[in-house]
Amino acid sequence: MTAHLHTLEAYKSMSLFLDNYYKHTKSDDVGSLLGGIQFSDDNSTMDPAAWDDWVNCVMKVSKKQKKDCADTNLTYTEAFKSMICFLKNYYTQTSSDDVKSLLGDLQLLKNGETTTPPAWTDWLDCVNKIMNTPHKGDDPQSS
């Protein structure tokens, strides 16, 4: 049986992954991105477009309709691919060298393995932490 993440759990896993990356690199660009993807008290993302950007990436990876994406279950690989999509979009907007470098570490091979195994191990650690964290609050507003 393949393990799955809910769209929100995948988003939180991405956030934790990026937070860990930021702690290691102190990248201002990744720090700025993290500021936008965090949740505010009203359960929306600090950057209002961040959740929509995430849902669009989930939609692209999972091939689901947008209205279904907030409730989509993703494999760990699909969630990882959604994060890559999200970061590629961010890179397109910012041309950040740090995000470009990170994306270089996150490439998947055709067999589903990463070109940088420690990145996949870090991803799985983040997923496991999120999956073992009690959930509180509702899902962010989706469109």
C-alpha cells in the first residue's frame, strides 16, 4: 500500500523542508519565500497567492481539477514533484541563485529516485514529522 499525504500535509512538509534548508544555508531568498508561505492567524498564507500557487502545482502533478485539489491525496513522490513545481515557479519570478541551486538538488530520475539522495531523505524526514504532528485548525482557504 502506497502512503499518501493530503494537500495541506504536503504543503506543510514543503514548508518544513524549506525551513530546514534555510537553517542550513541562511539564504535570504529562501527566508523570504518562507515568510510568504507561513500561515497567519486567520489560517491563510501570509502571501495570499502562495496557497493558490501550491494548488496549481498539485493540480499539474496530480492532473486533478482545481476544485478537487484541496482534498487531493498525493503520494510522497507526487508531493515532492509539487514542491519542485512550486519552487520552479518561484524561481521564474525571482531568478534566485539559491533557489536554482536547491532545484538542482531536487531533480528526480525517471525511476523516481532523486539525483541527490540526501534531499530525498530530508524530504521523507519532513513528511514523517508532519504526519506525526497533531493537526489543528482547518484547511487554508482554497479557491
